[in-house]
Amino acid sequence: MSKPRSPYTVIGLLLTLGLGSLPYPVWDNEYAGPLHMVGNEAIYWALVALVVLYVLRIEKRPLASIGIRPMAGRDWPIAIGFAAIMIVGIGTILLVVLPAIGLDEHKQINHLQSAPVWWLVISVIRAGVSEEVLFRGYPIERLQAWTGSRTVAVLIPLVIFAGAHVGPWGWGHLLVAGFGGAVLTLQYLWRRNLLANMLTHCIVDMVGVFA
């Protein structure tokens, strides 16, 4: 992979890890009503569109350069398998680990599950798409190409991804998002297919919201 110009990479990282990690749902209180819900979702979809246009028009690189490519036959069962790993792991964290250290997310989960079904479906799909673009595909590929270090390319997005969930969910969610982000990162490093990651992410969130 050719090394992109560093100014382009810096701007791209600001678009993804920077703007993508801001606590828009907290600032605008996304549960305040339908307009707030739709508005917050629109922010993330706009960020995804902006990143896609940035890659294609400014960097002049294909979307495959951030992992967006057709899924191969093996990607489907692998995506489902990773989703199962995440569901078991996150369930253990929520039901065993957090109570053991005096934390829980029942309030946040109940609040989420009380939201309209139409918004939950949109939110699950949006999270699966936007978070993989903003915290996996673009930053991992560009940081590894720019720094030459897979470790740097993995750790920086993972830490920011986990930290971005603290505002809406609380400090206990660092474990949930940290574990989930680590599994999704491993999946991406193995397959380098962002669509497979999106499928895994959506399955896990769908189970979490509707189970």
C-alpha cells in the first residue's frame, strides 16, 4: 500500500477519530424526542458520507483502501462467529464482571430499550456502519501506513473508541466497549473486510437491544 501524504492522513484522522468520538448524544440529549433521535443519527451518517467522499475525492483512493470491499464466502460465517464471541463476552461482562465491581448498566439499557423500535433499528445499523468506518477501517489502515506500526494503528483507535462510549454509558462501559472493540479489531486485522465487521457489529447490537 502506498504511503498517503501525511497532511491528508491527519485531516482524515481528525474526521474519524476526532469528530467521530465527540459526545453528540449527550450534548443534544438524543432521548428528548424524535427530532433529537433523528438529528443525532444524521450527524453520524453525515460523518460516514464525509469520510467516503474524502477518501474518493481528496485522497483519490479506492474504498478498498479502508477495507470496504465485497464479502467473500468465508467472511459470512466468520462474521457470525465473531458476533457469537462478542455476545458471550459482553454478556459475561454485563452480568458478572460489572456487578462484581459494583457497577451496572441497567438504567442505560432500560432507557435504550424504551425507545421507539424504528429508531432502535436505525441506531443499530448506523452504529454498525459508522463505528466501523470511523474507528476501524480508516484509522487502522491510515495509521499503519503512516507510522509503519500495527501496534500504534490498533491501540490509538481502540482507546478512543472505548473512551467515546463513556459519555453516553458511564465508566463501566469502558470494559464493554474495550472488549467489543478489541474483538472487532482482531476480526478486521484478520479479514481486512469492513463489511464483515459491520455485519458482526450489527448482529451484536441487535441482540443487545432486542434480546
